[in-house]
Amino acid sequence: MIRCDAHMHTRFSEDSDASVHSMLDAAIERGMEAVCITDHLDKDFPQTPDFPAGAFLFDLGNYFQRLTQLKEEYQKKLEVRIGVEIGLQPHLGEYYRNLTEKYPFDFVIGSVHLIHGQDPYYRTFFEGRSDEEAYQEAFQVTIENLKKVNSFDSLGHLDYVVRYGTHQAEEYSYKKYAEEIDEILKILIAQGKGLEMNMAGMKYGLGFPNPHPDVIRRYRELGGEIVTIGADAHRPEHVAFDFDKAGEILISCGFSYYAEFKGRKPIFKRIVP
């Protein structure tokens, strides 16, 4: 049903050891017709227990050279597109605008990985906060980011923070945060931006993708049309993770199509049951 994985990481991302070849070969094995490599470029990412400050930056010239070679190598087996996942912070609007104008990306994911300088991946973010407080803060920060940075095509894993909550989805529903989530969705729609359905939520045991299907359904109700789909794989075994469920979820949210990007333009593909 879904034949393009539009969110995956390779060893160009500091948090992946996977070779590009291994990810592309896994995509072919899983029946993908196209993929977009979207390695992390997260400027001003702070030092963490696992990474030094500035770890999520890489040589884009080398990136394009290597991936262009692989586009040619795989052209008869798989369409390889070149993307990037940028980490949104309010002060980086001009930086990312210049970056995305300089390089000919096919697709740019904009994701919020930092909540006032902290990544909720680490338990320290939740110290002194309930899950409810943490989630609300994350959505408010997302709104701040969207008002300052718009050099992307689709908003990645909108409710990323829920993956790491103390009780994960126990304190979470669309209705509980409807005011903040609606504002996020309305900004995306007004700017012509897409919303990513990130299947890694299934991998993290949430039982739903990021964002929750109720959020995707609300995006549709408000007039949103651009939903991209990615597994957020950092290892070959997670490429196209649970894609057999992705089409059914999207149909249940009122969509008969999904979007891929090429040359920063959406290509709509009908979901075939």
C-alpha cells in the first residue's frame, strides 16, 4: 500500500551506524519503490550524555556527492531521494532558510527535538514535571518554532515527546491538548506544510504512530492534505517498519492518498488496499 519510506537515517547522522547501502538494500527487500534519506542536521544541539555539542552536523557537500553516486547505482532497483531532517529552534530561521536554498534537497523534515534546550529522550527533561506538563510545554514550544522557522516541507513526529514520557500515552490524547495541537495544525495548513505520520511510535510501544491518528484525522478535518510517511529507521531492520498498517491507519483518518516529495514538491500517491 505504501511504497516510499520518506524518513531514514544513516551513518551521516551521529545516532546511526548504518551504511547507506544497508538501508537501501533493506528498502528493496521490503518492497519499497522509493526512499528519501533524511539524516539529522540539528544545529546548536547541546552536549548530552551520549554526544558532544554540535554532534548533529555533517558535511553536506560530501553527503550530496555520496548519495548522488548511490542514486545512479540503484536507479534500476530503487529511486533514491536526498533529504534532511532539521532540528527546529526559534533562533535558526535564517540559518535553515539559507541552508535549504543552497542545497537541492528533495525533501526537508522539520522536527522539534529540543524543549527549551532539553531533549525529552533523556529522563532529566521529566524531572520536576508531570507527563501532562511536559507534553503541554512541548506543544507550546512547537508553536513557537513554527512561527519562526518555515524552511521545511513536513513536520516530523509532532508528538515525539510522548515516546519518552514516564507513562507514555497514559497522560495523552488529542482532546487533552486540542487547543495547542489545533494551533500547530492550522499553522501548517496556512503555510502549505505537510504532517508526517512517523511509524516509529509503533516501534516504541505506543500502539500508534506519531502523531496519534486522532491528530492526523483533525489535520484532515481542518483542511490538511499533505501527509508524508516514514519509519524513522536508524537501522536496516526498521526500514518501512509496520508499513503494512500505515495505509489502513491513514484511510481511517479520512485520506485516500499520501504524499512523497521530490524537488521539494509533493507527489500524491493513492493508497491501494
